[in-house]
Amino acid sequence: MSRRLPVLLYVAALGGCGEPTLLLPPQPVVPPPPATTHFDPSRVGTVTGHVAWPGELPAAPTYLYGVPDAAGNFTTHTFTGPNQPRIDPDTRAVAGAIVFLRGVDPAVARPWDHPPVRVELVERGIRVRQGAEVGRVGFVRRGDAVELVSRDPVYHVLRGRGAAFFSLALPEREQVRTRTFTDPGRVELSSGAGYYWASADLFVTDHPYWTTTDAAGRFTLSGVPAGRVEVVVWHPGWLPARRDRDPETGLVTRMTYAPATEQARPADVPAGGTSDIGVTLP
């Protein structure tokens, strides 16, 4: 089969330069952190809340690209960026916002219960599967492995930046690779094969108090040790901040989105009780 990088036609603005693909050696196996031993289920509470967008609804920028067929003809497509906020126009509830807790000691946190993460490159985009959830974000326990796979019959390169730095070639369809993430923080996923709009995130962490809001903008974090914590609501940037171009063809090779939106609220979690938090974005 041919492994040539597909030629894409982009209509975009601004300029820059591309960056090379880095083929990294396999990582050593890193054991996961030890299971928590000081979690006290009799001294925990629940944090619930609602995330809303009371202001003007944000504009949804659209982008144009073309994909060549076997005869060299281009099929033109338009798309909305993958980070666009999902806001109910009637209730202003924000779906898919990321919610997590700061100030929790991992040694007293409840055991990790998020399912394993699988990153799929599909339809020239990036999709994250975690159990029954399918979206653009995954929560990874530090030291755990993540499956990476291409579902498309085209050449893909998955790029990671932030808490992990790598570019992984995925030239074969359905060939599963794995990568272990050892440093906590945000790992920004993007395409290194020219699909400049693709974007997703992994959050590598030592405690399980991470979730996303549902269609009604609600969230629940249970089993939280009693005491003062900080509830953080985070949403990735969705407007383009910079586009890098191939210096020879002028085609866009990478797009950098604007900084993320983040709001934080303190919460006092009572043992056996619930602390309810309301947060507005941006």
C-alpha cells in the first residue's frame, strides 16, 4: 500500500513553518503509582455543580479543506473546530467542560476508577475513548499506558505536546500502539500529518477527581476527602491563534488554538454531605 502523505488543500490565513516528525524509541515500562492506603470512606463528601454560559454565544469559526481522490480531484469539506463550546441556546448549559479538584492529597484520595484510555485517529480527526465515553478528552493515571491507533486508511502522525513531547507515526490502519505517560499535566494532541484542525487532550494525574459536564451542564465528583478544595472548570481554546505553513507549498500544516478558559471556585466539602458549586464561563 502507498504510505505517501496525502496532499490537502487548505483555505486559511497567516503563516509560519512546519516541524519534522520525531520517531521516538519505545518507552520503558513504568509501574503505576501504588494504590492509596489512607482513603477513609467515612470522611468523604460529594462536590456537585453546574456550568453555564450567560453571555453572548461564541461564534463558531469554520474552515475549508480539500481531500484528493485516486484521480487527483479534490473533494471540498467545511468543518467547525473540535474545541467549539457546546452550549444549549435555551438554558445556556455548557456540555463537555472539564471539571477537576485542586488541593487533594493523592494519598487520601479514593482509588482510581476511570477506565483505560484509547486515542483513535479517525475521519482525519482525533477521538478519545474512555469506557462508554467518546469525546476529545481523556483522564490518565500517571504511569498508566494509553492505546493509540489509526482507524483511517491514510497516513497519520499523532503529535503530543505539553506534559509529554512526542510524534508517533501510525502508517497502518488498526495497528495499535501504546504509550505510557509518566509526568502529570495536560498533553495536547494534534496531527503531524497535515490535518491541522485535529485537537484533543489527555490529562495525566495522580487522583481520580476529574470529570466532564453533561448535556445539562451538571457534574458530580464523589468520594472527596472532607475539607477545603478548589473546584476548577476548564475549557480548551477554540479560536485559531496561529497557523503554520509549509514553506514550499504554502499549505497550512498546523494550527494553534487560543489559550484555554479556566475558572476556579473554593469549596468546603462536609463529611457525609454535598457541596454544590455554580460556575459561569468564560
